[in-house]
Amino acid sequence: MTANEKSKWWKASLAGWLVALPLCVFCLFNHDVWRPAEAREAAIAREMIEGGDWTATHLNGDIFLEKPPLYTWTLAASFKAFGYKDWAARVPVLFFTLATLALLPALARRKLGPWGMGAAVPILASMALFIEVNHGAMIDNGMMFFTTLAMLAFDRMDEAADGKRRAFAAWSALFWAACGGAFLCKGGIGLLLIGSGAAIYVLARRRWKLVFSWHWLVGAAMLALVVGPWLWALWNKGGAESYRIFFIKNHWQRFTGTEGPTAPWHYYLPQVLAACAPWTLLAPFGVAELVRRSRSGDDAARRGGLLWLCWAVGMFLLLSISSGKDNQYLLPMLPPVALACAAWVDRYARDGEAPARAGRICFGLIAAFWCLAAMAAPWVPAFTMKEWSLALDAGGFIIGAGFTAALLQKTVEGDRRGILWAFAGVLVWCGFGLNWLEGPLNQSKSSVPLVEMLRANLPEGAELVGWGLNENSEGALIFYGYKPGRAFGNPVELVERARAGDNLALLVCAGRDAKTFPEWMHGNPDWRPLRIKRINKRFYALLRPVVPAPDASGP
């Protein structure tokens, strides 16, 4: 690579990071712990520190083997270093986010030019689902990093399979280490997601060297080295029962739909539209470009185009087959979508006027698409995912429109003035979009109002007992220092304890129906309310048992 080419690559990379960094950092550390997942994960990390069990995760004293502990370890390390602060829960988030973005230029090397490589990072950083998940302590951002690292190593394995034995062994070891990290982050689904894209690629190219070779021995050893110690410690801790909970209940039964919430196979079709915003309509142009590259061009371009296609398609098919679904599960397939969009940008930057006409058409479609989405949002909740996601999409559209406009301004080789449009979009997004959304989001997702209700109304020295609290409410209370006991059976038993001298308070969650409380109180007249409050669309009541005064009448 000549000095001039290196200069272009460095400038493109710097421009991409200048667009992406504000989106990753802005409004990341200045909000409370958010429900649902962030409060639960923070509480599990706190219990890990205070309980001293770094093998099996627990929530409110009960074993909680829904996920392996790697992400909890990172949260616990942050809390150990900085204390139980809200912002400390998002230190690992920033690490995994930046690490994932840093892998994109390596994936694009020798497959895209400087414009395409520079565009890949901000395209991924400005996708709506990427922003949503990477502004909260959620396991999926760690999962995305390890799956992306595994696919990068798999790409290098494919390059080195034809004669470079040492390089092949090194990249194979990294591939299986990343697979181990994905397993420790989210369990067997991490291995399946990586394997789905890799298997489709091997079948499409008939690259049997990647299957029938000695690297499986290296892989087995590396996977055992990464995953084996934890599995061994888990067996020593809980034996066969821990394995049953982890592998059968939280893997097989959740995948097949016999445990936990389920959704139909087409659940992700509308979700992926919002997840990729504002690049939703640019993505098909990018996919078409990947198909073109997989059939023509040099060897690196062909392999890259096909690998990115197989990566996205394999993950999407696997997630659609699984019965357990949620929109954030799409996060690991966003990097190949961003690379597809960047491939189209790369072609436009190199080929000039013909792609520019397609770019103007695409730009108009993007604008029309989001205008229609804004008008249809109140009537299409499945598309917008959540009440506030349309605002995220609209803000992200500013980024996408600005970046596209910047590219369309480049009608003469060497003219870079249009890039100012992109930076103007970033400033608007960061200065007004995220800043404006931060308050409403924090108000609707914060766990602090529930804690403040207890601080103001919980009698001094009273033992707090929960009734009807879900894992997210319990998690919020535990993280902020209130560990509620559980009222098993009939609350009358608690009244009997109170009459025997125990100082008790009962926190009841009635869900979204305010009428539940009068009915509940009518059926349980031994309790009197201290405070009833609507928080996060749910109604909570803090109650005290009615203990009769001692009989003062004489004989």
C-alpha cells in the first residue's frame, strides 16, 4: 500500500470515528438504571459481589442460570472499581460497543476502499437498535462483540486455508476463543449464531478445507480452555440440577417454546425494518451490491460479499426458527448489514455518476419512507417497537440523510465539502435528538421512583416483603439496596407474624390494572396502605399490617 493510499485510509477511518463516537458516548452515563434488563443485570452483579459466588448467578437469593456469567463478571468488576453507581453499569457497555466498531475496518480491509471502510463504522453506530441496546447494560452488546470477532477470525481462516498453516492455526484459535466468549456471554445460542453463518458460507463456496482439517483439534482445545473451567465449576457447585436448569430449561425449552414467552416465525420481519433505521431502504441496495461482488471482482471482494451475506442470512433464519424472540436478539446481525450498506457507498465513491443516480433515488426513498413512518406510527405499534423508538429513528434519519447527502455532493473526484452535511447531522442528533429523548426515556424507564417511594414511606427498621414483584422490580430494589423477601402462600401468614411482633411492610405490584388494589384490599382487610403509586405503567402499593391494639379493659 502506497503512502497516498495509507493517507486516504487513515482519513476515512478518522472521519468515520468522528461521526460514530458522539453516538456511542452522548447520554450514556447520565441516566438512572433502566428497566427492564438493566436493573436485573445490575442486581445480579451486586449479588455476585456480596454473595461471593462467581460461578452461578443469583437474583434475590435464588439461582438464576438464564445466562452464563461473563457479562455479569464485567459488571461486577465495574462496580468493584467505581461502586454501585448507575453510570458504572454502563462502563462494560462502552467497552463492547467501541470494540465491535473497531472490528469493522478489519473486516472491510482489502474488500472495500477507504470510503466504504470509513462509512461502515458510522452506519452501524447510527442504527436504531444499536443505539438502543448500547445505551443500556444488556448482555446482547457483549454477544455482538464476540460474534463479530468470530466472523472476522473465520474470514481470516478462509484466507489462510490455502497453504498458510501457521496463520490458519492462529486464526482458528482466535475463532474458537471467540466462540467460547459468545457461549460464556449468552450460552449455546452464541455458538449457533456463529455456526449458522459459517455453515452457509462453507456450503455456498464448497470450502471443505474449513471443515475437514486438523484445526478442529485446535478449536476443541481452545473452546475447552475458555468454557471448560466455568462448566466444571458449575457442576461442582450444583451438579446435574444446575446443568438441567441451564441446558434444558434455559436453552432447549426456551428455543422450542415450552419455556418463557414465544412469538411467531415472522416476528422479526417488521422488527428488522426498525432495527436497521435509518438505513432500512439503503440495505437492499447494499445486499444487491454484495450479490454483485460475490459473482465478480477480485477474490477478496467475492469472498467478502458472500461471507457478509451468509452471516446476516444465517443469523436471521436461526433467530426466526427459535420460538423465544425479542427485538434486541437481532443485534449480532447488524454488523454485516452495515458492511453491505458500506459496500454500496464504496461503489458510489469509486464509480461516479451511475451509482449517484441510484443514490439520489435511494435518498428520496429513505426520506419518503420515514415521512410515511412518522404519519403511520400511532397506528403501527409493531413497526415502531416502542413508544419512543420512532423518535430514535427520526434522529437517526438525520444522520443517514446527512451522510447520504455528503456522498451525493461528491460529484467531482477530490471534492470532500459534502462531508460537512454528515457532521451537521451528528451535531443535530447529539445536541437535540438524544438530549431531548433522555428526559422522557429516563422518566418512563427509570427504577428510581420506586426506590424513592420506599425511602419516603417505608417505616424505619421494617422488613420489606414483596408480593407480585417480577424479576425486574426485584432487580431494581436489590441494586439500590432494598432486598425484598417474598410472601409465599397467603399474606395472612405475614399478618400473623406481625401480630407476633415482627416489623413488616408489604410491597404489592398490581400490574397495569388500578382496580386490582381495591379488590385485593377487600380480600385482605388486615392490611392498610401507606402509599399507592403508578410507576412505569404499573401500580405499586406499600402496605402495613393492621395489628389490633391490646385490650386495655380490666376484668
